[in-house]
Amino acid sequence: MASIDANGVSLHYIVRGKGAPLIFIHPPVLSSANFTYQLDELSKYFTVIAFDIRGHGKSQPSAQTLTYSLVVEDMKKILNHLTIEKAFVCGYSAGGSIALEFLLTAPERSLGGILIGGISEVNSRWLKNVISLGASCARAGAIPTLACSISWSNSDTMAMFRQLWKDAKKADKKSVEEYYRYSLTYNCTNRLWSISSPVLLVYGKNDIPFHAYGRLIHQKLPHSEFAMIPNVKHQIPTKAHGELNRLIKRFVHAQQ
């Protein structure tokens, strides 16, 4: 794992492979380790980049409030450091919102987008409650509890659990709370029409509360493809990695 300096903050990232660049964005508490299966498999075909958002995993927290625009700037710094002009941006869960922000505000750096259980806004009481609970737990300093629960739910093996948990328990409580709280108010739905890049939307068939979010994005985007993976809920990068990686390979190759 390598690191760069982003205005005094050390950001850690992983890069493997060569070919079309893909940069992955994780949700609160987790880290780049969440994309282990994508790094292992997709790097046979593409340049695969995964990084730890500020205050997560091995990246340092910062005095600046964590916002999606700040993460987008950090992503551009990583791409600049790697001399990559354009990339596919791949966001999981809340990371999908950051991917949308990247597509909206840095279209000149975008080859396309891949949203895995992504959202453009939070409009259901259930999801608001889930995110608010995460923010409250972080504020109370319950990072070990959050880290254990989220790592466990995203693990398909004990080895994966240990790998995810090792990074997740390092998360900075202020950064995690800010990430959660920003996601509560972020809303780019009415701007989606302006995204000209192709976007792949991937959702778990058993992840029923997120289906409406996926359909909303699909309806608003000018150029999007909607895919549903059977027998999985929200934790697609780890629990349905074979099918996810197949969909990503097909989508990226189709744009070349």
C-alpha cells in the first residue's frame, strides 16, 4: 500500500494491474480492504485503485470537515499522482454517492461510473434511521462495535472478517460521524440528468429497501444500465464478487 500527501493529510491507496483505470470508493467505517476481491480479480484486466478515505483505515483524519467534494478532490490528487487523466469511478453504498458527485463535478476526469447499492439521496425513514444510528454510535465513540458489526456483515469468510475488522477499528470517530451525517443530507437526484458518462447500477435482489433508490437513479440518468444480482443483499463486493466482477468487466470492455 502506498500513500500521498493531500495538504498535510496522508492518504493511503492500493494500485494493481494495468489497463483502463478503475477507482473504488468505500462507505463509512470500512476501508479499501472491502475491495480485496476486485483488486485480486479485476487487476488482471484493468488498473484497479482503492483508497482509504480520510480518517478511515490507514489514512489520517483531517481538521477539514469530511464532505463528498473533499473526497472527490482527494481522488483527483491520487489520479494525478498516478498520472491518470480519466478513470471509471466505482462506489459501494454511500461511496456510490461520492461516485455520483465525481461524475457531476469532474466529468472531464470520468470514463464512466459503477454504483454498487448506490443512492442519490436518502428519502426513506428506514435508511435515515440506519444512517443516524451509525452517526450516533460514532459520536459516542462506539467505533469498535460499529467496526465489528459492519465487518461481520460484509464478510464471506473469517479471513475476510479479520481483514476488514483490522482496518475498520482504526476509523476516526469524527470522520465516521461526518461521513454518515453528510450522507443524510446529500441529494443530487435533480442533477443526474447532466451526467453524460455511462453508468452501471448494480443491486442485490434481496436488498429490497435499496431497489427504489436504484430505479430512481436509473430513471434520471441519461445513459445507465441496471443489473440485479440474485441471492445477495447489500454486501455485493464481498458476498457476490464473482458476478459483480463479471458485470464490471463486461461494462468496462463495452466502453472501450
